[in-house]
Amino acid sequence: MTTLTIRLDAKLAKALERIAKSTGRTKSEIVREALRSQVAVARFRELRKKSLPFAEAQGLVADEDVHRAVS
């Protein structure tokens, strides 16, 4: 595991502290979870951007199109 040092403004630091206390988790656990979530969203967006031209070529433009194709 590696260490990352970040700077938080006072408001965010207090919010993080409140969440940690109310959930019984460490601030590090909360930040790791938030970062994992952001990384997953970024990966999803990247994959979506790469696959969108292929989907559009298949006529899959909206969620409904995908639902019809897999149902």
C-alpha cells in the first residue's frame, strides 16, 4: 500500500470527520471508497466513449434500444 497526502478545505475536512465518526470507519477507508467510486465512473465513461461508435452503428442509441436488443 502507498501513502497519498491531500489537502482538504475546512468544510470538507469537517464533513469527512463527521462521516467517519457516525459510521465508525476511518477517514482513510471513506476516502479510499470514494476514490474507488470515482475511478470506476471514469473507467465506465472511457469504455462508453470507446464503444459508442460501435453501438450507434448497430442502432443502439438509447437505453431502450439496448433493452430491446438484450430482452
